[in-house]
Amino acid sequence: MFTGIIETTAKVVKIEKENTNYHFTLEVPFGDELAIDQSMAHDGCCLTVVRVDKEKKQYVVTAMDETMLKTNLGSWTVGTEVNVERSMRMDGRFDGHIVQGHVDLTARCTKVVDEHGSWRFYFDYDPATAPSITVPKGSIAINGVSLTVVDSEKGHFSVAIIPYTYQVTNFHNFKVGTQVNIEFDVFGKYVQRLLEEYMKESK
């Protein structure tokens, strides 16, 4: 379980393919604190640490075919900057919203507007590919970042980014066409599923 409050960014330093699996080696400032079997969100995708090199502050995570198909991990190359968050602690403040690390689908950045002190990012996605819902002022995770929806239409939404978030996360690398991981609000997904079942039964 995560909160969507990004700790820092990690850098991809090596990519290896083994059968249908991809092994990603990443470097992160807190790499010497990591342990094998630890869960971490990478651009919002929950992956398990399988190897650690504390001296180099590097670690390895493995992604299977299903993960590669449903997320933006297939676009990672050596040097890619990735948002990372370790799993939520139970003894601290809950500053974001509930983020499971289970990516629903990918979206594409369609517009970036500099609003002179903040930025507005617009995204499109295919609502037919997964249960999805956005509402104005609702929560959404983009590349693991807990954000509030500004504009909302079916298949389209926008978010506003403050300078701190822009600098600390990989949002500063986004441009038109950038593919991002999306996790919709878990409560919204449950409500949507319940309504779908109710509509089926009422027919």
C-alpha cells in the first residue's frame, strides 16, 4: 500500500531480458537502506526488490509480461528517471490517498500549459481498457503521484502541478506524447463496479 507521495526519483542503469521477464537495475539515494522482498512503487507500479547492492545504492526489480503490457515500463531505457515510493508506514501521517500500486492503464499526455507558477497537464486514455472513473476534485495517481483531478470527461482529464511536485518527480520530463501509468481511485472503482452490477440486475 502506498500514499502517492513520491520520495525521490531513481535512475535506470541496466535492463536485462530473461525469457519473458525484464530485470531492471535502478540507482536511488536510499539504495543502501533497501532489503530483498521489499515492495516499492515505480511510476506507480508495485514491484518487488529482488537484489540489492548497498555499496552502489542500486537494486533490481523484475517485471513480467503482464506488467510490461499494462504499464509504461516498456518505454524505460537506461537513464530513464522513475518516480519511487517505498510502502506506506503505519506510524506516520497519511498525506496522499490510498494507492495500491496496481496500474489500471496507461494514458498519453496531450497538452502541457505553463500557468506562470504552476503547470496544467492534460491526458487522454481509452476508457474501454479497464474500469475507470475520474471526477473533478477526485483523486488519481499518475506515475505514482497522488494528484487531484481538475477537468474530467470520459477518456480525458487534467491535473495541476505545483513547482515542488514538478521538480521532485519526473513530471518535468513530460511532454506531448509521454505515456504515463494511471491508477484510478480505488473507492471510485468499487462504486463503479457495484453500479454496473446493479444495472445488470435491474434489467
